[in-house]
Amino acid sequence: MVDRSRRDSAIAKKILKEIDDIRNFTIGMSVSDFCSDEKSQKAVAVTLINIGELSKAFTADFIERHKDIPWKDIQATRNIAAHKYESIDMQIIWETIVNDLPSLQKVMEDSVTI
């Protein structure tokens, strides 16, 4: 059990780094700034791919304890960003950054053990 808990904590720490990267990529930006900045869009898309991949590595117990996180949506976003990038609606990605990342960040912060 300790190994699983430690593994989940390590994954949470990596996801926190990815969320921090997204914050840095978009700091001071408005939605219109983001939607017109291809470099930031691609940086965020790659980071969302990383978050989606990392989310697949959590233990089943961790996923079960955090049913409020839309794990399937996170992984679906990863798949779209990886395989159908040209079809991504950047307005929706912006809404994800603003509305969804804070709750994911909170769960990850609460899951990191020292």
C-alpha cells in the first residue's frame, strides 16, 4: 500500500508541474490573446497530453477516491490533442484552463506526500 501511495503522490507531483507550466504559458493572457497565439496553444496542448498520460498511471484506488475528477474527459482531451490537434476548439481549452485546472490542482496538491 505504501508503494502505491508513494506512486500516486509522485504522479500528482508531476501533474502539478504540468499545471504550473500551463499557468506560465498563459500568464497575463486573455482568451483572445490565447486564441491568437499559436505557440501558446501548442505548448498548452502538449502539456495537456502529458497530464492525460500521467492520469492513466494512478492506481485504481486513487481514481476511486477522486470520482469528482473527470478522468475520462482528461484522457479524451489528451487523445484529441495528440491525434486530432487541428480539430481542437481553443476556446474550450481556455475554459478548461480557467474552470477545470484549479480543481485538478487542488486534488493533486492534497495528494502529494512529503
